[in-house]
Amino acid sequence: MSVLIVGSVALDSVESPAGSVKEALGGAATYASIAARTLHDDVAIVGVVGDDFPEEHVRLLEQRGVNLTGLERAPGRTFRWAGRYHEDTSQRDTLDTQLNVFAHFSPRIPPELRAAELLFLANIDPELQLSVLDQVDDPQMVFCDTMNFWIQGKRNKVLAVLARSDVAFLNDEEARMLTGQPSLLRAASAVQALGPSHVIIKKGPHGAELHSPEGVFYCPAFPVPNAADPTGAGDAFAGGVIGHLAEAGEDSDEEMRRAVVVGTVVASYCVEGFSMSGLLRAGPVTVRERYEELQRMSAIPEP
């Protein structure tokens, strides 16, 4: 199944207790596409970079097998983000955000990518997400992501995207903000009532929850003793979920549960290194090995 991912491609400068990097490859579409490509061979992205975007990053994406037909190079500087993580890496401070060419990003889906079977609308302005939905043919599954900024500032547009989506990725804070429900069970149910049949709540180091018509599935996080850089872990998680479903070719409840476990495993590789370095160590064999290890660690004994 063909996968299309629309979102940001960025240069990230990150500081954490494990070290730092400056202007490393980042962005939601980048993390998600490399994660999906770890599991599946038909993955394309649509995004924009400036004329200063390093060729080495283009080569990395090409070598990883990501289809760059939809990657636009515009005059100007590439989107940049800088952040500092605390000792508790679930806490961070944003030091700088420069939208640059991303401020004028208007996704244009090339004709050859419009028939994508799985579409991931990564975290961008919901008006742009709606524009993408109007350009594609008829995806079998639409996945969407968002953030507090859009929920607060463009709520009606976020709701319009959700109404046209099959799977929503939200963290626990976003789910509560969107629905006004303090209980994640009630919040997920309320999001399902808005359109998506499946709601996946990302809980960082505490794992993830899949809420589907068949019930609720809780997946613990794979323990990482020394997280270096959590940037992009949520996008890598989403890419892992989507890549697994594309490779499996079905979206049964059992396969959705497997996909959440796979996404969790892929995200664990992501946090082990800065930028793409941890994620690039993941592959079908290593993902399966870590999947089986997580399965053993989380097995509930018979009563």
C-alpha cells in the first residue's frame, strides 16, 4: 500500500543532558517518513525546504528510500527549531522557532502521489490539512495529527479535519483540551464521535492507548535507560504505525494493535540518538526483536 506523508521538514538544534546537535535534520514529515520506510518500501513525503537545505540531508532521505517527488525547494531559509530538554526529558523549553519558508507552505500534491492509499496529515495548520484532503483521490485510511496551538486557535478547522479522518493521533493533553474530558477514556470516545473510528493517545514514556470500535488496547513504552533526544518520537511512532499497516495491507483490530506496538518500538529507537541517528539503526529484524522483547516484558500472567 502506498503511503503519503505531508508535514514539516526542518533543521533542529537540540540540547539535552546527553549532549547537543546544531541544525540537524528534523521535522514531522522527516521522522514519520523514515520510520515508515523502516517497515515499508512505498513512502513519499510532501514538504518544503529552503535553498539552504543541506544536500547531505537530501541524500540521506534518498538513500533511505523515501520518495522526494513532493519535496519543494523554495527561495529562502529552511524552517528551524531549537529546544533544550531537562533531566526529565519529558520536559523541554523551546528556545527558538523560525518558520522561514514553512510560513508560506501551501502543499501541492503531485499527480503521481494523489492516489496514495494511506495518507498521514502530520502536525501542520489544519487549513493546509484540509487542502491536502481536497487534492488526493480517495485514500483507504487518513491519519491526522495536531497540537494545542491549533486546537486553541483553529478549533473548527481541526474538527473539520477529524470529521474526514479515520485515525487520530493525540497526546493526553490534546485529547483533554479538545474534548473537555479529564478522563482519557471519555476523551477518546468523544474524539471518536467527531469522526475517527480509531484514536491513538500518545503518552510518551508511559506508552500509548488505542481506542477502536472493538475496545481499548494499552501498550507500554519500551524502556530506554538513556534517552538522548525525544524530538520527533511522536512522529516516528505515527510513522511506525502507518508503515506496519501499509506492509500488512489490512486494518483489522488485531493488526491495529500490532501497529501500535510496532510504533512504540520504532519510537524507542528514535529517542536513543540525536536527530535521525537512533531511528536509522532500526530495521525489520531489529524492530521484530524489540517487539518480542516488549511482548515478553508486558505479558500479563494467567490469574
